[in-house]
Amino acid sequence: MGTIRLTMAQALLRFLDRQYISEDGLETKFVTGVMGIFGHGNVTGIGEALERGRGELAFVQGKNEQGMAHAAIAYAKQANRKRIYACTTSIGPGALNMVTAAGTATVNRIPLLLLPGDNFATRQPDPVLQQVEAGHDYTVSATDCFKPVSRFWDRISRPEQLMSSALGAMRVLTDPAETGAVTLALPQDVQAEAYDYPEAFFEKRVHYIERRPPSADALRRAAELIRSHGSPLIIAGGGVKYAGATAELAAFAERFGIPVAETQAGKGSLHWEHPMNAGAVGVTGSLAANKLAKEADLIIGIGTRYSDFTTASKSAFAPHARFLNLNVNLMDGVKLEGMALIADAKESLRLLSERLAASEQTRPGDEGGLPTRCATAAEESRVRGEGGLASLQAEWKAEVDRLYALERTDGLSQTRALGVINETIGEDAVIVCAAGSLPGDLHRLWRAAGPENYHMEYGFSCMGYEVSGAFGVALAEPDREVYALVGDGSYLMLHSELLTSLQEGRKITVLLFDNHGFQCIHNLQRSNGSDGFGNEFRYKEPSTGAYTGEPLAIDFAAHAASLGAASYKARDAEGLRQALLAAKNEPRTTLIEIAVLSGTNTDGYESWWNVAVPEVSASKKVTDAHQAMNEQLSRAKAY
């Protein structure tokens, strides 16, 4: 076996350039490229390797380490976890800026490869600039902070360690059940050290994504559980999309007459007009889905991790409801004391459909004997009868139509703005969102045409993801119009990759909802007894020290224009429509500043969220809210 002498950084890039995945016989190059911001700790290591030996790997210059890592997450999410960008940074603050993104990736089960610089392995020049010295343990550095938010973590303290570590990293990145953030901490001196690597290490390596079938016994138990319950409800999570199981989900729901509710990650699994689509479920859910959830005796969770927003803090379901959880991840499969069907969603739905069909009685008079769960009048009524799914869908459609058309004399409501956007941008466009009041309105109201059109990061609900995420989606989907829907609070936190989108020539359109503050949390605060504190963007009153003065005057359109973007302002529905039409014709990244009235978002629809209200307070409104919380808790499941 021959060898080739390379630095550790050079070897790492050569290895990454030769990684492929194969699913259903389709082979895809896994690592598209590297996003990076250079400093001491990576500029003379990975930086040199990228300059002179990156092979087919693309390079994207980031502007903020968290921002570029969020762009990498969005890229992988939009590519259904089949393609990734790695991210390289300097040591110290450059590395730590990616910790938030690591958490975002791991919570959302998205592959993210992080390559932060680290302290000198030799320790000879210690302490170097930006080095964190831990007096109690000198093996600890800033990069240890990645451990709790990474699915795989290693420090390459010798160049030959790269080989086993890189293979371990790829194992996790390509595993649908275990994927998330992978952190390889790279001491700056080791990056530049050479080693005689075996040539075989750099041969093309294909990682096969096997569709894990359910065991025969698990399939039998799942089918028996479904057959023994008369009012099931499917909750479709992000795993439906990642498994490419949307067609199988539609066929299963149609065949057995089971309504489908969607999580934020699963929204778009069915077209919004699909006859079995009950809409969003949970805290940000529709009235249709939440009513069905309360009535269901069996919840079939497919590819969902059952966050508190999905379960309405475990209050969304009937006390007697059982759970069947189809998931590739055992941790998610056993939640809510559910029966776990640990397998690929696409394969499970196909086999489960065959199993149920083989054991069902056909309806008398059906030509061809088409098997169906809707064998009784009661089951037919649940879908098509008064108060059934079709009736609930019509009721909810009318409510969305009302909110989309809601006109106010004092300004533009948020729901009216969303209606204009939904009707104007076209079904092929992709919307990106993450935090604030917009995710709730989008989950409830947005009419998603397909799984690729609705890109929501709501596992971490990370403020600042929106603009960076839209850039990542534009990298993955260069032929689609991509829209970042972002509040003024999120935009102010992180908008750096707007400039990167201009630099890379990847157009995004930023729809900035200006409501003068963190109004989502302001609403939450006031609904639990507060008078409102610290959440609005107002000038401070010198006499009281409170933020109760006039709203801050921020010209977001001018800010975007100063970076080189096209920009527009919209103050009413027609102005927004015209700005959207004009933005479609812009060749470069565009920002539309939309003035919306605070407090005009949606809320409620038979849902509740436990946020822990103080038991003791000087305000009776707070203690009353605490009592109301206890009443809700008494109706929620304890597990």
C-alpha cells in the first residue's frame, strides 16, 4: 500500500472531497464544500489547504461564524440531509460563535460538520491569543463547549488520529438516526503537521443509507394497535420529508381514512388542499387538527420528536390516547410511553399498509374489494360527516381566508401581510423562518404546496437563523425564489450572510416584519400577568429608566441598501403586493421592510403552552395566571 505525505489539514480536505452517499441506488457527493472565516488557528492550516488543495470542494467566505454555520444547516436541511458544507473557524471566539449553530443542528437532526481551530497540542507557546486557560484541567479548551451540543466530538491531537476520527465523523453525519452536529477540534499546530497517510484513506468512499425495515413482530403489533382503535390521527414530522415518504404518507392516509396533522418540520408533507390534511397541530396548531387530536384514541407519530409545541405541553391529547411512533431513532420512538416502530418511514408505511390491507374485511358491494379502514358508518362520518375532517377543513379554510383578508384602518395586520405574500410569491417559492410570532402564524395559516416549499427551523427556534438560512437554501436550490420571513428582532440579531448572498450571487428576498420589538415574547409575557417589560424597541425614559418612550426609528430598507441589496418599503397590502412583484424582477438580494401592527398575530385555537408562571408575586395578575397554569397542568399527561 502506497502513502502520500500531507499535512493533517490537507489530508482532511482530500478525505472530505471523496465522500459520497447512496440511497435507493442514487449516489450523491456528500460534502459540497467548506464555509470559513479565517484567523490564527486555521488560516495557515486549513486555510493553506483550501487555497492550494481543496479539489472539487467549493469555498464560501462567511461573515459571522454562527451565520455561516446556520447557512450550512439550512443547506443540508433543504437537501434532505444528502449534501453538506463543513465550517472552519479560528480558535477562541471564532470557534465559540458556532456553538449555537451546533445546538440548532443537533436538536433538528441535521448533519453539520464543524472544524474549529484549537490550542497548540504541544502547549509550547501557551497561552496563545484567545486561549481559554482552565486551571483545574489543562486538557480543556474553548472547543470543549461543543460537547453537549454535538452528536460526535473529537480533538485531533496527532495527525494520524485523523483517520479513525474522520471515519467516526462520517458514520454519524450519514446516519439518519444519529445525525446532528459533528465537531472535530483541530489544534492549530497539528493542522500544519505532516504524516504519511495511506493512499487508501483517500479513495472514493460511499456511505449507504439503508432503509431499515420494521421487524415482523413490530409490524404485527403496530397493525394490531391500529386495528383496535377507531379514531386514529397521524402526526407527520420532519422524518417524513427526510425519508422521502410523502407519497407513501398520502397513500396510507387515503387508504385507511386517517387524518394527518403536521408539525413545523413536517408541514408540507401533504399539499394544504389534500383531503386528509388536518393542518398544523399543537400550540401553533389549527382548530381542525387540535380538535381531532383531542378526540383521537390513537396518535400515530411519524418522524416526530414530540416537542412541547407539538403536544401542547402534553395537553393536546385525550387521557386515554395511545401512541404508535414510527421513527428511526429509538429515543423518539419510545416517547409518551408509545409503542415504538423503529424503522424507515417510507418502508414502514408501505409494509404497514400491506399488513393492514391483508387483514381488513372488504366492504360489501365494493367492486374489486378495495380494503379500507373506513368500513363502518361511524368511521365514514369521522372523515366526511358533520363535524368530521371535511367539515373541519372547510371551517378552517374560512378562518384562514378571514385572517388573510383582515383589513384594519390603523395599519397592516401580520395575517393580512402573510395572505398577500402567500398569494403573490408562487407555489414554487421557498419560505424560511425560525423565531418570533411568525412561525406560529405560518404553521397555522401558510398554504404549503409541497415538502420543499416550507423551511422552518423550529427545533431550536433560533433567532437569527432566517437570513442565513435563506442563503443556505439558495445554495441548495439555485433555481427557486427563496424568501426569508424575519422579524425586526431576529434581523438585528444576525443578518450578516445577507452580504454573503450578494457576494456569492445567490439571490434571496428578505421580508422584514417591523413591529418594534420582541413582540412574540411581549405577548406571552402579558398573557401571563405582566404589564409588559423589556421587550419593545423604545427609547428609555430618563426619569423612570423604563423603555416606554417613542419607538426606535430604524430604516431597515436603507440598511440593506447600504450593503448593496435592492430594497423596498411596504405600509399597506397593495404596497406589499407591488413590492413583491418588483422583487421578483430584481437580479440580486432584496429586502422589503413591512410595517405591521404589533399584536396582530394569531393565538389559541384550543391549545396551551406551559411556560412556568411564578407561584408568588406582588401582582395578583401573575398569581391568577399561575392558578390558571395549574388548572391546565391537571389536564395534561404527566409523562
